[in-house]
Amino acid sequence: MNKYSQIFNTKLDRFSTFLLILLSLNLKGQSVHNRKWEYTKVVYTSSTKNSTIITNSLPKGGGIVYQKGKEYNYFIFWANIRNESPSPLELQIKFPTLNFFNSDKSHFLVAFTKAKMSFDKVQDFDYGLIDLPSLLNNESNQLKDLKNRILPKNEYLFYVPVFIHKTKWPVRAEFILKDKKLFYKVTAGTDTVIVP
């Protein structure tokens, strides 16, 4: 090996080491500071000064599934409801089978899953939710409604998979609290539906 080859190899080794350090720092920065999954976070305070915090995620993953020959785009959301009051919070959510946008051709449905959401799944594809075709097509994998008692100073995380037939972009969704009643707002492009 001649002198020039040794100099070249030394510089190449230094550059490779620098590149690995740079990539490592970049990856660490992403995992520590990446909160891009959060769409809205709202604190609702009652007249008695009790508060509920609702965090809604952005959609993650997504793809196409079929039900009875119809094509649905799916979007995986999750929500976190935190009870900051001194008494338990009774949460009960039930969706109509279909929710229509401005046209009777474009509609969406929500299929609650028995799978549990947790913060460690935030970085996963589809937030860690698997087997979406089975969730849409097999009712035994779905929950008819969502019921949970959230104790004081506790929180409850859950998936909200939304399946949309003939959708527009972008798609966003969030729970909104009004007069102790929960509403779900879904926006697809310029279409918006608020479900009581």
C-alpha cells in the first residue's frame, strides 16, 4: 500500500465516523423531540373548576381495505382523555353505523377495536394497530361502543380507526366536549361532519 492510499483510507475512515455520529445525533433528536403526532390538545374546565384534557392525534399509516366490494381508505387516529378532577369521569362513546359527508356516496365509519393503545406505540406504523381488513370485516373484532371509567388524575388512551369511502384530502379528526357531551369532528378536504 503506497503513501497516498494510506492518506485516502485515513480520510475515508474519519469521514465515515463523522457521518455515523451525525446520523446518530439526528436519530436521537427525532426520537426525543418528535411530537408531530399531536393534532389538538384542549383543556376543558367546568364551572366547578374540574378539568378534562383531550388530546387528539394526527392520522398515521393508512391504506386501502375493502368491505362488501366497496373501497375504503383507512386512517388511524388515537385519543387520550385525562381526568384532572377529584371524582371519576364516565366515558361512553357510540357511533352510528355510517356517517355521511355532503354526498350520500361519500361516507365514513368508525370501528372501535379491542386493541389497547399506549404511548409506546406512537412511533409505530398505524400506531401499532394491525389487521385492519379483519377489523373492518369481522364484527367480532369490533367494540359496539366504548365505555370506560377514568379515575381522578388518570388517563385513557384508545384507537379511533376511521374508514372513508370516496374520501378527499387531508383527513383530520378530533373529539370535542360541549356541555358535558362528546362530539367527534371529521374533516376530509372541504367536507366536515360533527357526530354527536
